[in-house]
Amino acid sequence: MKAASLKEIKTEINSLHPKRIQELCLHLARFRKENKELLSYLLFEAGDEMTYVREIKSELDNLFGEVKKSSGYLAKKSIRKILGSANKYIKYSGLKQTEVEILIHFCKKLRKSGIPLPENSALGNLYFRQIKKINKALSSLHEDLQFDYAEEMRLLN
């Protein structure tokens, strides 16, 4: 089955009755956890981005607390899982400022985790890729925000 283009979907949605749109959204939310999470973000949290970011930071803190540092393999696997969660939440928001804040928090927690990044090349590379992503996202923000985050970035480098 070939998926319809975004324009075709938008046209079809515009022609539907609001009750039918509601049914389709609920049907879509039943299929995948990510769809339900995205719908929850759009309905309940998109209006208060600061609270959303605080909740994500809190969740990342909890996940970092569960990282098993005894084994490099398990630590690397846990860190990648945490980064996957962070990227998923960043994707839901779509705002560059949210991306910068979450990734800076992730990098800070990774440095404070006690895992030696220079000795573990995979995690070291992962860390530096996130720094590059932060710098790229920062370049698209307003100059005042770039200045605000410059000190935090200096500490990460």
C-alpha cells in the first residue's frame, strides 16, 4: 500500500466532519505507543514547554541513576537508550531551544556519571556528536539565547 502525500492527507482531513477526525485520532493513538505519546504532548504539554522540559530532565535524571557503571558494555547500552528517549522527546517538541536544553542536560549528566569518556571511545564519540548537534541547533537560535547557552557550552567543552 502506498502512503498518500501530506497534501492529500491535509485535503482529506479538511473535508471530514470533526467527529470523524476525533475517531481517526483515537484510532491512530491505539496503534503505537509513540503515537499516543505525541498526541499527549500536543494536547497537554505543548502549551507549557518549560514544564515539559523540566519533566524530561527529571526523567533523564532517573534513567541516569539506573545506569550500571560496573560494565562498560551495559553502561554504553543504557546511555544509548537514554539518548534515544531524549531524542524522541526532542522530536515531539520540534523546538530548537528544547533540543538544546535537553541535549545540554544529557551531556552534563553523562559527564557527571563517572563513566570515563576518554577510555570508552564509543561513549566519547557519542558525547562529541551530541556537542556537535547542540552547536548546530544553537546556531539557529536567537542571538540572546545563544549567549545564554554559551557559558553552559563552554563548561561542556
